[in-house]
Amino acid sequence: MTQPTLTLIIPAYNEAEVLPETIRELTPILTQMIDSQKISPNSKILFVNDGSKDQTWELITTAQVLNPMISGLSFSRNYGHQNALVAGLTTALSTSDIMVTIDADLQDDIDVIPQMVDEFLSGSDIVYGVRDNRTTDSAFKRTTAQTFYNIMHFLGVDMIPDSADFRLMSKRAVAAFLEFDERNLFIRGIVPLVGFPSSKVYYKRNKRFAGVSKYPLRKMVKFALDGITSFSIAPVRFLLILGSFSMLIGLLMFIYVLYCVVTQHVVRGWASTITSLWLLSGIQLLAIGIIGEYIGKIFTEVKHRPRFIIEEDTFSSDTFE
Ligand code: UDP
Ligand code: MG
């Protein structure tokens, strides 16, 4: 077999602080694999500039002049991490045999990339990078992440715990993945649905060495809610059960009230009225909220808007020169 062409796909949003170091560290990893004839000399690093407001894009295009391995896509605005990954995979697909996605901040251990390639060479189409501990995360992030995995597992979604978007995929796995044409994209839930032989590579996750996380709590909550509601209608089904249950209680109450009227008991209950009022309104609002979340999903899917718009592409222009 001829050596496979690898493309490293790196989404970057306001990463000017880390980018030069990222390039400095990644280049030798690729060069070594090319020199040892593990991968083809056409292998590349593809940055996806997700509408950064800092010098990110300038840094990428300048680096490209000195280092022909580097290329980039630039979005017309910020479309989010998940869409940046899709854009990178879509663009790299035609010229690559394997694609590795990794964050720009080098929190994931780039030294395991050759190991991922070995796994590919021995037959895996998808190689997940899995963190072997979470000691670099805050206790809060650890607990919320664990709760999220538990909920997803309970809802029957088969995710690989402690694996983020650091993974290798073969050409056919990426092609299959791109068939999932949904706007509400939750990549780490979808990749296991693609099937094909897969394996895992374990690594330690470092702290971000510069800059701040681009995933504040607000984005994390949105990400988790998207993950849950794009994979399972169990929450809505739960509403049905909750609704039936409270209807049953209501019915029993009604019978009880009738009984009180017949036996001429005085109906005293202000407390019970106000309690059930609040309780039931709460349940109803919750129910409407959950259903609204799904209708919102349908709304965005039906419009079928583009997932990203590319303003500049130095990867493809580069390849067809
Ligand atoms: N990112 C992106 N668009 C966004 C937010 C983040 O492309 O809107 C990129 C970011 O530049 C980084 C990766 O997604 O390469 C992961 O983000 P970050 O490291 O901030 O997340 P964390 O590691 O804190 O979960
Ligand atoms: Mg990070």
C-alpha cells in the first residue's frame, strides 16, 4: 500500500496567542512521519479560522508562506467549533486518506498522532483520542461532564466517555459522517453511529498553555442541551408519563372533592389549591419548554441553511495549483 495522505484539521477561534507554538510543535510530528515513510509527503495541516477577531488568520497565511505544509480556510463569521470541523473535513476529504481533528490549544497530546496512524494502518477507520484522566479539569467541569455522560447513557446514546474532538478518521468514515446532514450537529454523538472498525488511543490532557477557553459555561450548557435533544426524544416521552401521572392525581382529587361535597365537609384548602397551582404550572411550563426545544430543532433543520460560509480557502487553491 502506498503511504496514506494525512490532513490535520485544526479549528481556531481567536487563537493568535497559541498559534505560533501550535505550528512549531505540530510541524516536526508530521515531518517525522513523512521522513519515516509512514504518511505521504502530501500530508498537510489545515487550519479553519472560525471568524476570529484577532490576528489568527494573518498568522495562518504568513506561516503558509514559510511552511508549505500549512493551509487554511477562513469563515465569513463565527460558526462554531463543530461547524469548523465539518468544513475542514469536507474540504480535506477529496485529497486525504486520513484526517485527524485536534484543538488549536494543544491541550490534546499531539505525540499520540503517530500511534493513531498506526491504528489506522492496522485496520481502524476511526481512532478516538481518549483522556486517561481529568486531573487538569476543575472539579466543576469534571462533575458536569460526568453527569452529562450519565444522562446521555441513560437516554441510550452511545458516546465514548472522555473523548472530545481529537480523533482520526479514514476517508470512508469521513464520507459516511458527512452524510449526516444536520444543522444541530453534535459530532461526538454521531461519529459512533457511523460504524466501521474503531479503536482508542489514550493520552493525558494538558492545561491550555495560553489564552482562555472559548467554551464558557453558557456555550457548554447549550452544547449539552443540543447533545441531548438532537439524539433522543426521551425527554418528551417523559413528559407524557409525567402528564398522565398528574392527570391521574387530578382525577383522584376530583373524586375526593365530590366526596367532600356529598358528605358536606367544608372545603378549606387554600394551601392545597395554591400548591397544586404552582406545581402544575411548573410542570406545564417545563413541558412547553422541552417541546419548544424540539420544535426549535425542527425549525433550524427545516430551513436547511448553510452550516458555514467560506470566505477564503488556501487549502484547495494550493492543491490544484
Ligand atoms: N473553537 C472554534 N470556534 C468557537 C469556539 C472554539 O473554532 O466558536 C475552537 C478553539 O479555537 C479550539 C477548539 O475549538 O481550537 C476548542 O476550544 P477551547 O480549547 O476553547 O475549548 P475547551 O478546551 O476549553 O473545551
Ligand atoms: Mg481547549
